[in-house]
Amino acid sequence: MGKLGLVKARHLVSRTGMGAEWATIQRYKNLTMNDAVAHTLSYVDYTLPRPPRTSSWTKTVGNRKSVSRQRNMMRMSKNEGAALQTWWANHMLTTKTPFLERMTLFWSNHFPSTIAGTKQPSALYHQNVMLRKNALGNYGNMLMAVSKDPAMLIYLDGYSNIKDDPNENFAREVLELFTMGGTVYYSENDIKNAARAFTGWSIDDRTGKFINRPEQHDTGVKTFMGKRGNFNGDDILKILLQHPRTAETIAEKMWKEFINTSRPNPGYTRKWAHIFRTSNYDIKTLLTAVLTSDVFWHPANMGGLIKSPVELAIGTMRTLPYRLRKNNLAHNLSLMGQSLFAQPSVKGWDGGESWISTQSLMRRSGLMTNLTRGNLRGKHDPLFMRHMPECSDEELMAWLIPVKPLHPLPTQPGRQRLVRALVLDPAYQVS
């Protein structure tokens, strides 16, 4: 098996990282496909910067129980939530293992919980840490962990699900979004019985951690997905993990994340799902199958994904010597439609073509214009040139854009001018 070369190395780095970082591409271009993919999946660092200060669960509970303190709680969650958004955005900008952050972002969109929906930024921080810990681990373990995660219990009303008044919100979403991926695979009766099984899962008011309250659990017999028994929440999740459709749902999401925006090809996703299930839901095994598949490397799929705001903004600043004003990064992501910890619904961000609307496209273009402004002084800009690779213009184009530019290139000389033209070209919006 031959070496990747510049174009394929760029494709792998841009799809699995945050930005097509030149140093990583140079390292990967001399590796085989299997070695480069293996390095991508094994190179992780779970070290995090110090999180922002957030209020304790007990303080939030006190505000929740007092009508007069509701406004204070709203203000607190908004301010602390903004600090948490800045914390994660800045970590994505500086992390040494961007693939781990990309997968943490992927799973946070699969299992979304929001600032507005929880009003508990401290719980969202701990959820973010938990998702990162499991991002390249075992999907079954992550599903179990997120189902008992305080932020999720608040967001989908799981903590108020009791035997005398079952709440179906979490049961509905765990079926529709986290596992089965469509209502054709289960019935309303399955939702009702799953909700009964999850009763009693709550949050300890003293610690803010998960607690099982047996006195609030429905101990009656339930019928779920063709099985009958005195099921609890763990039993429901295990039944769902045994169903082939759960692995297919995740495989289909991987198609949208790594291949292109078209409808997933079942010939590939079913094969990946089978590999995923037989590995007992090992995420690295699934990712290896995806990233070494011929469809991932097919030239037609290079440039087949639209960059998310995170990829566009953070990826550009990781790739090129551009910077925003301090603490302005998370705000710009919000303007472009990807406000961290603030997905529009439990379905998360739709991604793909939804990133491109008339309004968001103007803001994306405006950000790129602002980032590249002031870098047109040709070879006399030592700061810019110090961070640019020594390569030909052809290599520079192959590095920055995956497809041919749509606009004419500048006729005036100057590396900064050429880079700016490429960054502002529509071809730069895809990966």
C-alpha cells in the first residue's frame, strides 16, 4: 500500500480534525492509509483547561424552588453558559488532539442538552467531560452514562419521571434519536412502557448526581419491543443495543459526518453497522471501517461536505495565522448558527446544507473577510509569512481547498493575496 501524498493526507486531516493543519498533513502524506487512520484514532489527550466557575446544583435547586429567584437563575445560567461556551470554543482552538474534540462535538449533537433547557451550566460541563471520555470508547457505555447524566435528566424531564405520573420525553427521544432512528421501528406502546421502566431515575438534591429512587419506580410487568418482563431503565437500553437498527442509526450518522451530505448508502452503512455490533459497539472499530472505506477516499466525495461554523471558524484559525478578538469566537459561532451547548432542538443541528442559508452565508463570508483583512502586503509581511509553509502555489491550493476555485485567482503577486482569495472562494466552504 502506497503513501497517501498531499491530496489524500489533506482529505483525512480536514475530515477528522479542525482545519487542514499543514504540519499534520506533512506527517500523514508519507504514511499509508492504514497507518494514518490508526494514528488519528490513537492520538488523544484528555487534558482540559480549567473550566469557568459555575454555580452548584444546590444553589440552582434553591432558585428553582423560589418564584422570586427565577429571574436570578435565568441570569446566572445565561452568564455562566456564555463562559462555558467560550471555554469549549477556546479549547477546540488550542487542543493538540482535534479529532477527539471533533468527536466530542459529534456526540454532544447526538445527545444534546442545552443551556436554556437545563439552566445548569455546571451539569453541562460534566456532561461534556463524560462525552469526551467516551467519544472513542464504547457506544453502549456512553448510552448508559448519558441516560443517567444529570444534564440529560433535566433536559428531557427524566428526573421528574415517577410511577404515578410517567413522563415520556426521554423514552421517546432515546428511541427516535439515540437508537432506533425512526418511528417505523417501534410503537407508542413501546414508548409508554419504556417510560415506565425509566421511572425513579432522578437527581440527588444534595450532590447534583444521579440517584435511583426505588419508591418512585414502576415495578409492574412491561411489554417492550416484543419482550415482556419487569424491566428497569438498564433493561430497556440493553434491549435497544441488541436491536440491529441501533448500530445502523449510528452508521448512518457517520456517513453524514465523514462522507457527504447525500442520503446514506445502505450498502455501506449496513456493513459498518454489522462491524459495529459484532465489536460490541466499539467506536474506534466503527471509525476504522468508515475511514478506510473506498467511499471515504473516492475523489467524488472530496469537497462533498459543507463545513460547520466550528470547522470554518476554528479550522481556519488553526490552519492559518488569523485571529479574532479575545472571547469573540463563541459569539461568532452563534451568529453562524452553531451556538455551543445551545442546539435548536433535541434533534441537534441538522448540519449539511442547513449551514447555508442566505443569512448564515453572509455571516460566514463576513467572518472570512474580517479574518483575512490586512494581510495583503505581499512578501513584506514577516508575521504572516513566518507561519506559512514553503511550497508552490499549486501545493498551497491543494492544501486550502478540496476542489477547484470557482472565482478567478488574483493576477497580482503575493502569497497573502492568493491565500485570501482562496479563503474567500466558495470552494473553501466545503471539505
